[in-house]
Amino acid sequence: NHEDKFFLRDYGTRVNELFEAYRDDRTGLVDKLLEVTQSLLKRPDMLNYGVARKGNHLKNSKWLYYDGHLEVTLTEYTTNKQIPVHDYGNAEALIVYCGRVKHCLYERVDAGDIEGYADVRILEERILQSGDIVLVAPPLDIHSFMGLDDNTFVIAVADGAYKLDRHYYNTENKTYV
């Protein structure tokens, strides 16, 4: 049917509206994003959609929606492959489509005034499963993650451009590059 044909475009439009309406309400944004994303999570055929893209750390990743501001991707998280601790500079929601993900959200506790030095600590560590969501957004946009099961797929919804000077953190040495 006509409505089903444009479900990803309609999803992108609605998510753009949510990021605008809930910009200062993190909890409200998470609740509304999860509510709107139910339409994707309930689709048994979601893995059939998308256009291949080159991911930074993971091989099997597809664009579901992109409009120059909002990007929605569907990515397979490799089992037991720890993605390094990194930041974005923008808001990104991760919603587990299937499988399980170990996700760590970090907080920077130093002043950020010494080049190359960063003292970050784990603020939250969770095991996410199908239907769970986590939002990373400045100033809490430092995180790492790892797929825990074969066939773990995550829908990522990123609002705005990633910062050009993204950092990767070595939590043991308290450094970043």
C-alpha cells in the first residue's frame, strides 16, 4: 500500500520533529523515539531495507534514511568486538532491533583543558536487548559498545553532523587522540 511504501521517509520526518520538540528534554526524547521506532522494531522484514554504507568499525551497515541532517542506519554489531571509547559531538540514539549489546556511557571528569589528556569514567553500563534504547548526546556523548550475540542489529538515529574533531579515548592511560 502507499503508506507502507514510504514508511522510512515518514519515520525520518517524525524523528526530525521529535529532536526539535524535545531538544531540552532528554527523557521525553528517549520515550518518544522509542515509541515512534516501534513501527520499525515490529517489522520482521527490516533487515531487507537500506543501502550499503561504509561504517567506521563495523562491516555490515546500511542507510535507512538520510536528509543531510538526520541519518538513520541499521548496523550489525559483531559479536564480542569491542568498539573503542569515542565521542560524537551530536545526539545519537541506539535502538536494538535484535540481539543484545553491551553499552557503556562515559562521563568526562577532568576540565578538558589539557591537550591529549582526558579522565573519563563509566557513568552507566547496560546490557541492551531488542527494543531497548540508549541516547548519547553532549555533554554525555562518550561511549563504547559491543555485540553480545550473533545477528545483533541496531538502528542508530543521529541528529546533526558528527563533529570533525572526534576523540578516541584510552581510559587506562587517561589520554585521547
